[in-house]
Amino acid sequence: MSNPCRVDSSPCSQTNDRDSAPVAGLRRPVNEMSRVLKTAPVRIASDLSGGAIAQWSHDPFHEIVEPMTDHVIMTYVGTVQRLERRNGNSIVSGTARDGTVTIIPAGSTSRWDIYQPMNIIQLYLPGATLARLALEASIAAPTDLLERTALPDLVTSRLLTSAADVAEGNHTLDTFFRQQLSDLLATRLLSAHTGRTPAYQPALGGLAPTVLARAIERLRSDSDADVSLAALASDSGLSRFHFCRAFKASTGLSPHNWLRRYRLEQAMNMLRNTDNSIAMVAASLGYTSQTAFAAAFRKLTGETPTDWRKRRR
């Protein structure tokens, strides 16, 4: 998607007219949600597959949601309220709260009645992504999602909320995380929301030493093109799904967590062995600001970069 808003942008601007045009009679989820909710997303992050994750804070509404190009999976943040969803003569109600999810399958339409303001996180998942994961994971299940309305699903809900919590202000790390998260969510949806119990292919072992070495060399690269799940998996001769499982079997960490740890080690070396300012260290590691770097550093070490440097000199 060409929406220019980043996950750390607040607020986010509306998409342009070209993006607002329907695709094959369907609407793009961001544009349809902006129309229905009468606001722009608080934050949004998109990826090259066409999917996106968005956070919204909206007022009550009573609207028909038109058919959209992608599946919409949402969870609720800090709210407890009743909502209603109508399809023809069918009325489904539920209580939106932390730990529940709602699914609007691509191409479906329904009327929604929301009676109070609400904070939500939404994933826009292309059908092609769901089909790819079903193929890669050898999941014998249909890729058509079931409609869900405020259904308890703590696993999916936590995965969605982590999308907003983990953003670190580092383009490479945040993009890498979203790629992994989308695949995890798609696998979870295939397992829990297609109406059939999937049959998984047995887990693979770890990566061969030479393959692991090439993957780590890529992760250490300064090029964003090298540090992507697609590039890592292709270089290893595996699907994204199997690469992530095999990499974790070999290292004990997901690719994203390995990269975070490596970037932290780089930061520590620079703080210990150079006189570079905190701002220079942050910029050299790809952080959008010194504040974002300091927050990420403190999250992993319990200290600010300044305090850490003072204690080790």
C-alpha cells in the first residue's frame, strides 16, 4: 500500500485518491475504516505484501461496512462494551473487551452498531498471505475465514496488541517484526478461525551450519534489503514459515529477537569504546530519534544509554 504513514506517526494522514479507488468492486480496508469511523488511524504500518496494521480511536457509529479487499482482524484495548453486527435478518451481539477478537472476512458486508467510543487495533490481511501460509505450513484447512464478533481469543488478541507495543522507532527492526507477526497471525487464524482443525507438517530441525552462517551474515548487513524474511528464507532454500522455525531451533531466538540483541550489542560496543554522542549511536543503528533508541535500550537493559555508559567507564 502507498499510504505514507509510519507506525510511529501520530496522527496519520488520509490516503490519496488513487488509493481510495475500489479494487475489483471492493474497498481497501484503511479507506473503508476511515469512512465508517469518520477519522484517520492513530498509527498505521504497512508492508510490501499489501497488508497493514492500524490503531484507531473512534466515536460511536451506526454504519454499514462495505466489502473490503482484505480480511480485517481486530482486537479491543481498554474497553468493555456491547456491540451488534447485522447481516440481513441475522443479528449477532457481543461484548468487546481485552482478549476478544472480531473478524470481517474479505468481501463480506454487515451493519455495525457501536454505542460508545472505542480503541481498537486492526490487521489487514491479504487472502494471498493466508493462502501462502497454508501452503508453507502444509495446513489442510480452507483459507476462508469465519465471521467472528467479539469472540474470546487471547492468543490472537495478544499478537495484535504486541504489534503496537513492540514498535521501537527503528525501521529495519519494526519492519522485520511486522513480517514475523503477520505470519504468526495468519497461522493462528488458519488454526482457530477457519472452521476446521488443521493438520500441521511435523516440525523441522535447525538450519545446517553453513545455512545458519549465511543467515547471520545477512542479519548483520547494513542493507535493509538483506534483512527481510523473504531474503533470508530464499537464501536458505526454505519458506518463510519453515525458516523462522528452523532459525529458532538453531539459535533459541526468533530472527527478530536475534537482530534486536545484535543491535543492542553494537550499541554497547559503541557506548563503551567510542566518544560518539547518544544521538550519533542511535542514528548509526537506524533509530528515528535518540528518544526511541533510549526507550529500546532501557527496555532490554533496565538502564538508559547514558547511565549504562557512565557505569562502564
